[in-house]
Amino acid sequence: MTRRIRGLSAIVALLSLLVMTGAARGVSVQDLVRVKGAEKSKLIGMGLVVGLNGTGDGGKFLPAMRPLAVVIQQLIDPNTVAAELKDAKNVALVAISANLPESGVREGDHVDVHLAAVGAAKSLQGGRLFLIPLTGPLPNSPIYAFAEGAVTVQDPKMPTVAMVPQGAQLVRDVRADVVNDGQITLVINEEVAGWPMANNIANLVNGIMAPNGPNLAKAADPRNVVIFVPDYERRDPAAFISQILQSYVDTSQITTGARVTINKKTGTIVLSGDVQISPVVISHKGLTITTITPPPAPNTPQVEEKNFIAIDPDKRGGEKLSDLLAVLNQLKVEPADRIAIIQEIHKSGKLHAKLILE
């Protein structure tokens, strides 16, 4: 018992320390924003997976046979036509994409390639992606990489979706371009965006980076803070940007709005702010409300069963989602069902909060 009490005391002390530390230091700017221009990017292409064991598109899908005919014309026989490939079931036309990290990539780096069959192919298992160039998603984009390699189907239930691990090699750099016209823009995360937050971040930047001079930062709108980069910082802005991102904002006085965050995998529901719901009647599978009328004192009570639950039936308003969750908890409603109920309330427009699904 003594050991348990000591353990609880240690946990309480640790939590108190964390609370005190959080109150003193606030929230790191880099946890609240992203720097515009340092986003993830994507390369795309269309290509052929060859070497399939009769599970390809087949000759009836000409969009796959035409590029195959072109390849053969260029490498083997210039007289080959698509009609001659009508029995070729070992080839599949695929859409190709590769995701590039926020930090950018350099020439020679390798990234994973994702494939999805676009024709009549039944499976990509056992195939190989034929060498294909990848470009950016915008029209007239240059070639950034070439992709090829053995195809891996990760989910047997979805054999027409696959990947080539590290299958694309970059042939040019893709850098994070964060300084434009002498400015950087901090894009505030949507779940905490608002004029108070944008103003708070702008004031923080001005207080740290320009305490005695003209302001460098301003809140352009509820989600964007524009910061002027001094001339002497533009050649090497890393230290300037790092100092801003590693600073801490006091968010204790900022109301970011009510939010409901749901992790479907773990069944976790987190409420932030005063989450209210409008008058609503809930009926859900397996949910039965049992009441005894009149109370237990009489000798012959009547048992009344209902497969619905009314929240705020008098329509007075101001009911909280936390009250509903407390009722569902008493009824031993499973986490998956609680999440489904919250989603339906949100879909009906009765949940007055931002719903975030993870």
C-alpha cells in the first residue's frame, strides 16, 4: 500500500510539473503552424507493369496496348501495332505517384513509388514496373525522376494496388522554397486558426525579432502570418526561421473553439472547449433504454423498453456532448458505437464543434 501511495504521489508531482512548465512556456510555434513552401509534394506518371502471370489488362484494353506497342516500336520492331498485342495479358497500365517529403529531395535520392491499375488487370502481383519518367502534377512540368523495379502488393485483398519500394530516383533537386519576395508565411493549423491566434503569433515575432524597430510580422488573415525577412537574413534564413519556430506562444487566453477529436483505431474521444449539441433523439443499433414504471416500490412494476434516447427533449438548448457521453458510458455503449453516434449528430448539423477524425 505504501509503495502504491508513493507511486501515485510521484505521478501527481510529475503531472504538476508538466502543468507548471506548460503554463510558463506556452506552445511551440512549430506545433501551431507550417511554413508555406515547405509542404509535401508529389510526382506523377503513367506506365506499364510487365511480367504478369496472365492477370494483366489483355488485348481488349487498347490504352494499355498502345503504349506497349510504342515501346516495342522504339526498342525492337518499328512496324509493331497495338492490334498485334491482343493476347498480351502479362501487361497492365498503371497510374504512378511518388510523395516527396517536406524537407525536399536532392538529385540521386530514392523515394517509394505507388501504383494503381487503371484497366482490366486482375492483379499486379509478380510484375515489374517498366522504366518511366515522373513529372510534377502541373502541366508542362519537367521530369524530376525515373521509376522502375519489382512490384510489391501489400494487401492481398487489393491486388491491383501496389508499390515499388525506393523505386524512383530523382534526377533534379526539389527544394523547399520558403522565402518569396523577401517574406515568409506561417500557415496556422486549421484546428487552432483564428484572429486571436494569428495576432498572438505576429506579436510574438515582432517582440523577439524586432523589439526596437518597425514590425516584421502581421496577421494577414485568421490563418496566415506574413513575416518580412531582413536583407541580411535572406541569403541564409535558417537561423531566422528556426528562432521563430522554436519560440513559445502563450495560448492560455486564446479560445480556439470547441473541437471533438476522434481516433477511430483506439476508440479515443477527446473534447476541447464547451461542446454543445442541439435537441436530438438518438436511436442506434443495440441501444435499448430500460425504465421501470412506476418506481420499484409497487409489487407489480411495469418494465418499459425503448430503443432510443432523447437528449434535451424539452428543446431548452445548451446540452453538452459530455453529458451524452456520460449517459452512453452508463449504458455501456461500445466505443465504436459512441463514435458512430457522434458522427451522425455531426452529419445532422446538431454538433456545434469542429469534428476531427484521426
